[in-house]
Amino acid sequence: MRPLNIVLADDQPIFVEGLLSVLSKPGAKFEYSIKGVARNGTQMSDLLRSNAADVVLMDWNLPDMDGLRFLPVLKKGGGIRVLVMSAFDDPRMVQAALRAGADGFMLKNGSSDELVEAIEAIADGRTFVGHGLSAHLYNNGVNTNGSELNAGPDKRFARRYGLTKRELELMQYIGQAMNNKEIASKLYISDQTVSVHRKNIMRKLGVNNTASLIKIAFENNLV
């Protein structure tokens, strides 16, 4: 039985106690070794710097951490597998997590058997989408790898705010938490041009930060 190093990141003590109880017993394939518990994003970063983790089980909404921004950084090294756990089954949230680099997504009300199944799936290099979520995603036009099944963003949103076709494209990428350099590479334009578009979008939508843009992108099915 192989050892599997795990870091837990959740700010709900009772839920963490439940995870620790489940993981105190070996799974079918792995012997679980808990390397630490983080209550917020800063603690998780510190833990991962000082511990070799194979798998991270993380809440999508940790204090002081934007999951959309943190996941790509966490996955940059390529060695850590990430299971996002949430109380919310919004298909747009699941889609965004998978696109941002999550290897799996399950609901917090799942069973202990499902948790073990999820951990073993992602540790083996497979993508895991929790029970009941796959059909939910499909019915909302999303594949379980985070890609869209049907048509693109709502054109009524663009008309409502007077966004150009290019600005609408940027909103899609902003909703995936991409920075200016990443968006520029996607659209074959300069970082400076992206910055100008981003400022124009903020002005048209009446917001002054990226977090608000991401929220609006989710609310209007742009990602």
C-alpha cells in the first residue's frame, strides 16, 4: 500500500474533524499521511512550502484566498493533485474550478466512500466529478473537464453594457482568472492593449477591481 501525503485546507473545524476521521483509516490503494491543516490561503501556502504534498483537499472559498487565482499557481509545478470541496453545486463554479486546474470537485455532503474514491481517482491521474454533479453539469451545457457543450456567452449581456466583441472575449478570459499576459497570448495582442480593454470594461460595468469582473462573468454565464 503506497503512502499518500495530504494537506487539508478548510476553515470549518467540524468538517475538518470529519475529514481527519475518514483519512485516519487506509483506503484501498493508499495509506494516508496528513501533513497539515490550513484554515486559510496563507496557511496553506506555508504548509505546501514546508511539506511535500501529493494531494490537497481544499475548500473553494477559503478566507484570504481566491480559488480561481490560487489554483493555477498551486498547479504550476505539476506534481500536486487538487480536490476542491464545496457546499455549492453551481455548475459554473465547478466548471471554473476544473478550468483553473482542479483535478476533482465534490460536494461536502458526499459520503466517506465518495471521498476515498475521489482521492484515489485524482492520485491516479484521473479527473473526478462528484456523484450527482456530472448530470447537473451536462444539463447546464458543461463537460466534466470544464469545457462548454453548447453556445458561447450571452450576447444580450454585451448589448446591455455596450461591450464590443473583443471586450466580450476578454470577459470570458477574465472570468477564468487569466492575467493580462495570458489573455494577450490567447488573443495575439499586446499586454498594454489588454490593459486598455480591461479598464474600458471596468468603466462600462461600473466596477473597479478584477474580483468584481469575475463575479459578473459568473453571474452572466460567460465562463
